[in-house]
Amino acid sequence: MKKGIVMASLLAMMSVITVRAQVYLDTKAPIEERIKDALSRMTVHEKIQILHAQSKFTSAGVPRLGIRQLNMDDGPHGVREELLWNSWSPARWTNDYVVAFPSLTCLAATWNRDLSDVYGNAISEEFAFRGKDMLLGPGVNIQRTPLNGRAFEYMGEDPYLAGEMVVPYIKAVQKNGVACCLKHFVLNDQEIDRFAVNVNVSERALREIYLYPFKKAVDEAHVWSIMGSYNLWKNVHCCHNDELLNGILKKEWGWDGALVSDWGGTTNTDEAVHGGLDIEMGTFTDGKLRESEFTFDDYYLANPFEKLIKEGKVSMSVLDEKAARVLRVIFRTSMNPDKVIGSQCSEAHYEACRQIGEEGIVLLKNDGSVLPFNHKSYKKVLVVGENATRSLTQGGGSSELKTLKDESPLSALQMLYGLNTHEGHVDYAQGYSSGRAMYDRVDRVSPEEQARLKAEALEKAKDAELIIFVGGMNKNHRQDCENGDRESYDLSFGQNELISELAKIQPNIIVVTFGGNPYATPWLSQVKALVHCWYLGSESGNALLNVLTGKVNPSGKLPVTFAQKYADYPYVKYGQEAYPGVNKQVYYKEDVFVGYRGFEHNKVKALFPFGFGLSYTTFQYGKPSVSINNDVITVEATITNTGKVAGKEIAQVYVSAPKNKQMEKPVKELKAFAKTRLLQPGESQTLRMTMKKSDLASWNESLHGWQVDAGIYTIQIGASSADIRGKASIKL
């Protein structure tokens, strides 16, 4: 009798054990089952703890249950150096040196989806090796102004190009078990008043321009986390904006990831609880510098949220929904058995860095007399400009990197000539100084020192056979840097005057610029060639040299429009209300006519149009053919290298929609593109580009939905937005 009772008790205990098996730790179980099981085991306090920071760059796990924390770090161009646990001060490790990859504007300028995949794979291997679970990036905010201090982190002015280029990056990163935190959602298109400005934008422009690349990342890359932006929309902060985050992102788009606040972007508990925020980071700091006496448990989603739950003022379902989203990211990353071990500063990563840089460099002018550069033709070469030696991986704000090596343009050119002085000599003059870089200010040099540097360069120019000027922008505050926009469309530090005076002394001058934004070129007619490099990362000098010498034929094309003058940008005519705003309100009065759409709408000729880029060879476009099958539109065209050297070409497909009396349409919009393989002289390749019928839709504000107009659509294929090589039409 007793034996039977004992056996029954054992069976009952085994049954309980079976029921309570730790499903959440079973990596082979479906993630949703793991989430459900984990939630059933967690206390209210433990659920609260995973919703907010526990250090500058980590959010908590649940140690009692073996649920790991999330380790985050800044991208999007490399892994930020380690900081102290709760301080912006460097931890001063000796093993956190990384590869600095080219800026995302440079990646966009490659128009090469395969390189985007290479970029994502390489950078995520460095994140994984450093023990990081979340890469804070990439960014796809739209460059509506050339003054945006943070535009170098984004992918240009066109939503289609940004969307196409960001998807392979995200897929490659997340395939390696690292989450991308796509930023900044949404309308964070200026740094001036970024914490407080409210953006007024039409529903149509919001959908067609600013939300488009984010939706592409959600639909096609299934991005695991998204970062809210500092600014407001409809007078509500975007980090906890119910209509934006719950209404559009989570319900309408069906997104299942975790919404992370920008650092210091959370402003009150009620909106944080009900407005769609899942992970609160950096509260009581300004995102970079200020500290406070508050603890992490004082965060809006910490003790104040827990108090509301325990008092019954907020439903447990609200807490569980947030915790589930955070657990989903944890199980996909820090508790993902397939997450790669990764590597750091590998040769493969430097190779990826160099290749992306080479294909992103854009040749803007070339009269053929000095480029490609043959170093044996010039015995005395003078390099002028601070960016020839300055590290452009430092500064810029959160994207600053601690690199193992930075190959400068000057050192690469000096290596080309080597120690054999009979072959020639490379001299250097700084020419100007930008001062010492600081996050929120710049310690500028005196006018006397600037004059001395300029005089030295002009004196040395008298003895030069060729001048290579290496300047542009840098990552000082009020240049290409977080928390401040540029102050002028001109190049700073007297560069315009210096270039002009150098050219008068020696007409054989190549201008090389770095930077994330367009700029004025009043000296353009005086120089033989102009090369724009964005920011090229650790392999900067090698990538530039390979393009200058013709070892690599330039194939990059602009992801932004270079205007002849600042007043030509579409928003400028609307005054201060359109940028940077008045009384913390900014109005996007140019509507959907951003970038090249606006230039064409206003009939203003660009200096260098969107999609423009020269080559050392020439290409011929065959007549395009267009077909439709099951709502998929296919455009085919044959590209032939008609020049004398091998090269790659980017074919761009623009579509002009039929007129609509209810809404004004752009003259044309980018809807497809493809890049050829390396074509030898005389070689051809037929490119096949596709778009869906739904890609031709416009947002109808009266219907609050997408609408494809019936009528004739003109399909245009070209080498840039202003260089159309062939047309065809289809009727929908």
C-alpha cells in the first residue's frame, strides 16, 4: 500500500517537472514558446528590469533564470571603444581597437547591394567578437538639408536607394546573431534643436519619403530593433509616440521587434508606458555628456512603471507585451547558439573596408590631363590640406572609433614614390587648420596661424609640378558631427580661397574632398579634377590612391544632389520655418519634393545631379525593354564598355507617373537600379531590373492609403537623374 502511494507521488512529481521544463532555455524550441515560458517564470520586478538600462550600453537580463543581458554599442561604421560602466569616459582597454568601415553615405554611393552584404557581415563579426548583441545602426534618415551634421551616417536623399542599400546590411548583420537597431525613427533630419523640435510634415511626404526606408527594413530585412528619434511629431516625442510606434510601426506594419529610445530621449512615464517604447536608455543624460544623481531604477520604465502595475493602474498585459519584445531580441542575439564568434581587425575586414571605399568614391570632374595619376610623370608633387594627415575616424559624436590603423592619403602617396627620390618626391603643407576637435565645441587656431599655414602652402606650390589638395569636411562640431549642423554651405577654414590661389600658381591641381554633405565649389573651373570620398575608414589612403592611379576605375555615384548654391535646395525658399524652424517648430514645406525631386520640380539645374559620377571609361546604353508579368515590371538594357579601360557602370531606372489632378507628382522618381560587373573594353552586359506595380503607388491623403494611378508610365534609364539614355512606356 505504501509502495503504491510512493510511486504515485513520484509520478506526480515527474509530471510537475515535465510541465515546468525550462522551455525558454531550449534553443531548438520556437522563440514564441520560449518567450511565453520565460514570462510565466518572471516576477513583475524582473520584467521591469529588462525594460531599461543598467549601464550606459547594457540593459538587464534575469540572472536568476539564466536570461542574459543585452550588450549594445554604437555603430554604424564600427564598434565604439569600451566606456566605463556608467560614464562617458573611456575604459582605456588595450584590446578594443577596431576597423573603421566607410561611412554609410560612402556605402550608398557604391549603389552595390552585394557590398552592403559584405559590409554587414564584416562589421557584425567585429561586434560579435567584442561580445555585443546590438549594433546601434544603421541610419536611414533622409538628407533634406546639406547642413545636417549627421548626414554622413545616413544613406542620402532618396528613400528607394536608402531602402535598397540598408536591407542587405541588416540581413547580413542579423544572420550572424547581432541585432541591428535601425535609426532614427523618424524625421530626425537635422541636429539643431534635435531634442525639442517638432516636425510638421504632410501625411504623404511622411509615407513616401521619410518612412519608406524604415518600412523596407521591416518588410524585407525583418530588423530586430529600431531606435526612436529625439524630435517630436504631432508634438509628441518620437521615442514614445503612440500613433507612430503602436499605430504605424507595430500594428499597421506588424513589426515584432523592440523599440529602443535614443539616449535621453524618454521624457515621462505615461507616454513611455503607453506610447510604444520597449527599452529605455540613457535617461537623465543628453545622449553624450551630462550625468545625474538618478539611478537606473529611477528611469521612467523602472520604479515608476512598476508602481503603476502594482497599484493596478496599468494592465499586466502592457508590461508583458514590452517584456516579450525584449525577450525576443535576447533570444535572437545573446542567447542565440548560432551567433558567430566573430573576429576583429582581420585582413578580410580591411579588404572589405578598402573595396567599399573604392567603389564609393565619386569622380565629379576630370579633364583627362592629370587623372588617372601616373606618378612617373611628376617629380615634384605637393600635397596640401589637413585631411591628408588627419584621422577622420575620430570625432563626429557617437560614431567615433578607436582604430588599430588609419592609412592616410599622404602616407599612401609617399609609399607610392618610396625611398627612391630620383623617381620623385612628395612634399606636404597643411595649408589650413580646423582646430582641435571637441564634441560640442572647437578650439580654433588664431588668424595669424591660419595665415602662416596658407603662406607656407602657397610658397611650396611655386616649386610643384602637381598639387593634390586633400580637404573638405571633418568631424568637428558644426562640421560632420552629432548635436550640431554645419554653419555654411561653403567649405570651412578658408579652403575655397586657398584652392583658388593654389590653382593660380599651379594649374595642375587635383582636389580631393572628404565629408558627408554636398558643398559649394566656386573654384571648380580652376581645377583639373575633383574627387569626393565621403569618409573611407581605416583604408582611406589605400582606397583613394587606387582610384587616383587608375588601379581601380571609379564607379561611385552620388546619393545626394550637389547644388550650385545653397539657395537652390528645395526647402530654402520657405525660410526659417522650413529649416531650422521657428519656436521649436519646423515645417517641411517642400513636401515630397526633396533632393532631386525638388530640383526638377523647381526647374533648377544642379551642379552635380543625384546619381552622377564619372569614370575613366565610357559606357553605351542599349534601348531598354519593358515587360509586365503578374504585377512585376521588368526593365532590361544592355550596357557596353566603349572606352579603353575596364570599369563598372550603374544603370538607374526612373519612372514618371501620369498626371493626377488631386496631387502633384515628381517629374520622375528612382524605382530600380543595377551595377554591372567589371566590364572589359568592348564587353557588354544585359542588366535586368524589376519593380512591383505597387512600387509606383502614391499616398492618397483623402483615402489614407496607397494608390496606383491608371494611365501611361514613362520608364527612363540613365547614368544619372539628369542623364537619361533611353525611354519606354507602359500602361497600367
